[in-house]
Amino acid sequence: MPRHPFGPDDRLLLVSDLHLADEAGALTEFALEWILEQARQQRVSHLWILGDLFDAWVGDDQLAHSRCAEQVAAALRTLAPDGVQTALMVGNRDFLIGSAFVQACQAQLLSEIWSGRLPDGRAAVICHGDQLCLDDADYLRFRTQTRAPEWQQSFLAQPIDTRLAQARQMREMSESHKAGTPLEMMDIRPAAAEQLVRAHRAGLLIHGHTHRPGCSPLGHNLERWVLPDWHFTARASERRGGGLLIGQQGIQSLGLTAC
């Protein structure tokens, strides 16, 4: 049966797909400022980041070489004295986040598929979402390869400059793949998502990854919420971002992009 990790007064803030990087300093400042402000204004007790916090993560030693990573860790640490419990879930861009970085954030690491009861009492399944994109065969092959312990051990044994260069190449290949692949193929497979939710005896799925925010039915009597991705430009009307706030009263969409 679903676990009950939240109390009746808890308030959970969910965000995903920030894709932060040293090359995108304005986005980093924008996103972190929003998260900290909402965490305090909304009296959040739990902050969960559901994957792709970074546009690429090549190992926890990246923390010593990245101003962006330092900013993120420092910002998340400020929430701990306020009683906010922060947790990170890995995504398809930052699946190599490990215990050293999580500890630097004074956070915890979530499993790749979490199930339990939300603060409003509903049983839910929460994940990044990429593991449900079963129609994208090329991505699934990449995911299987990069999740293998042997691949990760070999990759992490290389100098960090080599890993960063490979990560840039992987991002370029990913962008090229997305440009030539129909959106429907990169979305989750509804039947698999429904099967997952029912297997956990839940009624709700929450995920990111697809960059197609919204709320929609998922099979019979099930519900699906998709978190937005983040984007910053000088023109305020073109910025994207936001998340979901879950408390006793249910789910509330916050931010610039409607969920």
C-alpha cells in the first residue's frame, strides 16, 4: 500500500527540468530566486526537484568546477534552517548526481520512481518520466547504456574535461534527435503509465521530462500532471517555469507556465 510520509500540515513544492548550466547564468539566478521565494511565501515543508536540475552532470566532482553547481548547492542549503526538507530525483540529463552533491545541498536522494500518499491524502506515483517514453527506441537504448554500472564506472574514470566534452556532444546529439522525432514518440506511453500507477495502487501520476505541462486523464479514473520546463529570456512574456504546490487543499499550479 502507498506510504504516508507527509503530515496533515505539510506542503510539498515540486519542480523539474530546470536544465541549469554555467552557460545560462541568468536562468540559474531566475530559477533559484523563484524557488526560494515560493518555498518561503508558501510555507513549504518539502521541496522535491524531479530530475534535470542540470543540463548535464558528469559526476559530483563537477561541483568544484562549476559556478552554477556551487550556486545551486548554496541556495538549497539555505532552506534547511527554515525546516524545508529538500530531495532530488535524477533525470535523463543529470543521472550521475550522487551522494556527495546531495549532501552539499543538505538534501536527500529520491528513488527514480516514488509512490506514496501526498499531503492531500491521495496516493500518487512520482517520477522524472523518461522511463515511460517507451516509443522512443533510440533514447531507450541510450538510457540502458548509460544506466549500466560498467558504463558509469568507465565514464567517471576519465578526466573531468573529457567528460564535459562528451556531455556537450551528447547534448548536441540529443537536440538533433529531438528535432527529427515527432513529439508523440517522445511522450510517455499512456498504457505503460496507467499500468505503473495501478501497480502502485495509486490514482495519480506526476512527472516532468516531456516539457508539455498540464493536467489530463490517464485511463479510467486516473489523473496525470506534467511539470513545466524552464527557460529565461529578457522578454518576460517568453519566460517559462513553475511547479506544483500540494497541500491539504489539493494541487495548485504555480509560476509562469500553467500546469
